[in-house]
Amino acid sequence: MSLRNKFSKHEIVLVNPTNPDPAPNYFGPAYGISLIAASLLKNHIPVSVYDFDLEPVPVMLKSFRRILKTRPRYIGITIQSCTRGPVYELIKTIKDAAPLAIIILGGPFATDKYEFLLKHFPVDYIVIGEGEQSFLELVCCLKTKGGDISAIDGIAYRQGRKVLRTEDRRGITDLDSLPYPAFHLFSGFQDKINCLDTISAKRNFILGKRCTSFRNALLLLSSRGCVYSCNFCPMSKVIQDKMRFHSPEYFVAMVAYFHKKFKIKNFVFGDNFFTRDRRRVIAICKGIMQAGLTISWTCMTRSDSVDAPLLAFMAQAGCFEISYGLESASGEIQRSIGKNLDLIKSKKALKLTARAGIRTVLMLMVGNLGETEETIRETAYYVRDCNPDNLLVNIVKVYPMTRIHDIFEERGLLPKKYYLGSNHCPPAFTLEHSEKKLKELSNMIKPRMSIIQISNTCNNNCAFCSLVKESRRVKKSLKQIKSELELVKSRGEYVVLAGAEPLLRKDMRDILRYCDELEMHNLFLYTNARMLSYPGLVKVLNGFTSLEKVIIPFFGLGPVHDQISRVPGSFRQAITGIRNIRENARCLSIQADIVITNANLDSLFECCSVLLKLGVDELHLVFVSNSLGHIQVPKNALPAISEVMRQLQRICVELPEFIQKLYFEGFPLCSLAQLRARAFEPYRPFDEVITLGSALRECSKQRLSKKRKFKFCASCKENGWCEGVWSAYARKYGTREFHAL
């Protein structure tokens, strides 16, 4: 029966609320309510939809007060655990201004916590599970007055003080019966999608870890669910209808529709397990090519479910990037989470993916059941050989509808009234480790840091710097730097603007402004800090949102630093620069690097003490060469490692409050074992440098070319993890000291 004439134009409203923890990239409007809206339209029922995902709560509430003037009767709101606070505020606003409006909640959080929501939120109905049919039947039943709500599957509601739930609704088995998502109903949909290629376009995207290299793309699903039951995933508690598929013909037709009608070129195929059915994926790829669709797309899948011929088809059809959820390379962890990846196949898959010309993103989780420092090392060692284009490392979080959530709750680790609060950040899975320990473990595997050398001009003339020794002055053009920034933004999470002294460039503001336009995060600036002695410059730097850290090299206290930098007063200026940052740019983090030499060894403790008490956030003690590769201590200036270790022991014992700020670069791991100190290089296997000549060089390969191992290293438990000893040091001091270690 058609209900076209029974619902007025503004009677049904669907809302995607403010999200305090939004995705970093724009992949189109909320998928669930887009499909519910499409199902209503298919049945000739008018509907209005609103997306407040990136709007602050006050803006959402103010806008919705205007919407309420149209007198909507049925208001559907999708809710996640992270949006429960804004949703509660929205419901209160609705009930105050329009008490007769019927509020219906749906989405993952509503499905799992329907009883909690009906008891604590002033809502009328909850849609449980897939909502396309349930929402349609519910509003039709409410509209006709006298319908039997209890006969509608997949609904929860209050009856007096009781919470009632109807029969479960089976998942839709014929996905091809669904209409395409009604994205067109959302204001600004096409403009948001099509600003992909306009870097300077005004956008309101949120900074955060990037799950793909696309800034904008349209997410489409070719399937629902997953056959696996990983304990950290909401699918872990799903029993029926584990995985269902659109036919290849339907999915290709949907992609073609949005490509041709809305001129969309970039897509995210957002299935949990895109390559589950190999033949189906090949059929989709052939369909895309036969339809002549000139698109780029990314997907996510298991790393043991691809092969060379399949990847070749995907690349030909426009596959640009694949995200693989490895989580851990420990067989023990794989079994404990229920992932059970074939790790041998997985390593081969990443190499085959790269060979097919497809970018690889490897996703890791730290803190699963059974996680230890050894399992993290096992994972890091494995990942180092995979060499993905991008690496994402996340601490395990506790989300509703997962098995680890049940474990967490059963052990009493989730506060009883946790969901009555509005904290949008899910708790870390602290069953076996504290949150502090989890952060330490996650720091053992670092995503790629890309270092861009932008100039070799400097206001110092440091004795150990290879850049200032070059006879020819090199200064990259602004255009070249912009191109390199665009490249590294898609390759990693950390970017360093380096060279000799980058702040001497007159166009430095333009470079930083472009970083802001690219919405970069974790942007660092390598500087000798002399120019930061001018408070005005520090205030200017503080105005760039992308800049998060400055890295400052030191060669010792005043006279020693000035002697090696070959500029009287350079130490005093650098210290003034640190003070200026602390006074005028508190949001900027400071990393100080002390390059250890014979000249500063006796005063190393005092130098560390001065810098730490000035408030530096990280202090790196550098032996022989720094991580950026342009500072190299010559053989005649190298102290014996046994003498260095005595100084380091004093630092660790007498400055215990600063231990968490200390990192050690260039040391063989056997020497650090007795200090329980944090090495640097083993956890940074993917760092790279774009040189002044625009060559892309891997830092680990550069270091290894200048290091060596001794025969007895083979019996050391750190052997597989350690890079060895600097060759310059080995030539000067030989093997005697390392036998003792």
C-alpha cells in the first residue's frame, strides 16, 4: 500500500549527530541513514536528512531548533558510543521544544545498549540491527495509529517501567533488493566529495590518523559482515547472517551511477573483508573495466586472501591502495584474538601488492590478550621485512558489541556508570597492562617518519654537519617542496622539515602555510634554535596548526657547543629559544638532541640536567650519528663506549624523574640492556629522507651501510633486533669492550 499521501514533506527527519571523534577523512554521508532514507523514498515516503558530524554541539542544537519549526513528527537519530553525549543533548532539546515528537534511535550503540538507552535517555523507540525495513514498518505503524508495535521485528520500547524487545529481525539476505544510498539528500554532498583535487579549498576535516591516502572519496559497501570473529570487532558476537554480498553486477552499477551522475572519481570500498570471494572480486574488476569507469579505489581485506593474478585484476580496475589488518605478527596473539592469519602468506601478499603497483597500508593493534614486549618485538621484526607504504599503530580500545568489552565488564574494569558520562574516547583494554604501559608498548613500533631536506644554508658552521660542508649551496624551489609534502603526507605519520637551518628560508611561512592547507599533523621542524631567540618568530610559528615539534641539536654546554657550532653565543641563543617556546608557544613540543663526543663527555650529566629542567619533552642522546643522517662524529672525537655508559648510568640514577623523556640513538642494544633504556632506531625501520637532490633514501639502509657486527653478535639475544656497531667506532676501539658487554 502506498503511503505517499499519508506523510507530509517534513514529517520524518533523519539525523547524523555531532561526532566528538570523527574520522580524519571525508568518505561521504552516514551510510546507515542514507540507506534508511533511500528505503523510505522507495516506498514514496518523503524524508529530510541532516548531517552534523563535524559541527560543534551548540551549532547542531541551534540548527535543530530551526528544523523543529517545520514540525517533524518522527525523528530518527543514529548513535555510536562516542556520540552518546551529543545525542543526549539533542534529545533534550527536541523534548523541550517539541514534546510530541517521536524519537527513534538506531545504530551500533543502540543495538547493543537498547535497554540502557530506554532507561536513561528520553527516547521512544530503538531500532535493533539493520534498520531499513524496521524503521519503515515502525513509522508506518505509528502513522496508522492502532497498529501492533509488538509485531514489528527488531524493535525495543518501554511499556510502563518495563523495556520490551520484539523478535530479532533477520539480516537482509538479498542485498540487491536495496536501493542505492540516498547521499544526494545531504546538503553539500557533491561539493564535499569533489573538492578532492583542490588542496586550497575550504574544508573542515579533522586531523587524525589516515586510514587511506584519499582526503575525500565516497564509501560504498559491496557486502555486509565478516566470516571471522575477532574479539575486538563487533562481528565477534554476530552469529546469524555472518556475511552477505551484493552481486558484482549490482555493485558495479552502483559505482557507475555515482561516478557518472556525481562525477566522483575516488571510492573507498569499505567492506570488512573485500576479497572474501575471489571470483566475485574478479567479476567486479572486470565489470569496472568493461563499463569504462576511470576511477581510483581503496579497500580493506585480510593479507592471506590475495594472490598475484587477483591483485593484477584489482590494479587494472583502478585499485590504488589496500589496507591489511595484520594486528600482530605473533602466532600466540593471532590465536588469542581469533584472527588466525597465515603469517607466511601475509608477508608474501604485501610484496605481491607492491609489485602490482598498489600501495599497502598495514594496521597493527597493541595490547591484545597475551601481549608482551616480546610479542611486540616479534611483530616489529616481521613488519620491518614487509616494508609497507604506510603503517598505523593503535592501542586496543574497548568498544560495545565486542567480546573484549564483555571480558572488560566482567572483570569490573569498566565503571558501572561509564556510559552515563559523555567521554567520547573508549577505554584502553587494560586487563593485562596499565594504559601507561600500553603507550610504552605502542612506541616500540613507530610509523614512518619522512625527513625533507629543504636547504643546506645555515647560520652555524658545525664541525660535524655534512650539509654545511657541501661546496654548492642548494635551495629547493617552493614548488618542489610542495610536491614532496604531498608525497610524504600519504606515506607516513611524521614529517620533518630539515636541512641545515630551515628558518633561514624567506618562504618558510609559505611552506608552513601549505602544510596547514594539507592538514598535516605530526609536523616537526629541525632547527639550531638561534632564530627562535626572537620571541616574535616563535609567536608566528605558534600560529601554524600543523607544526607540533621542534628538534634542536646540542654539542654540549656553552663553550663546547659554541666551539663545535663555530659561532660564539650560539648556545645562549638556543637556550633563549627554548625559553621563548615555553613562554609563547606552549603547544609546541621540544626535542633536544645531544651529540656525544670526547669534548662534552665529562659535562654530559650537567648538559642533560640543564635541558631537562628547561622543560624539553624529549632528550635524545646521540652516539656517532643522528637519525637524520647529516651529523657524523669523526673517529678522533669518539669517546669509548665504556666511558659513555658510566655517564649514562649516572643520568639514569640521578635524574629518575626524567627517564621517560630519554631516548638513545646509535647505541648497540647490548650496551643499553643494563640501563633498561629506550633505543631509537630499532623502532623506526621505515624512516626516510628526501635529499637535497630529491632522492628518496631509507634511513635504516643508510645506517646499516655504516655499521657492522662481530662474530660473537650471533649469540646475543638482541642480534635480530640490533643494527650493530658503527664501523668508525669499531675501527678505533675494536671488539674488546663489546665482549665485556
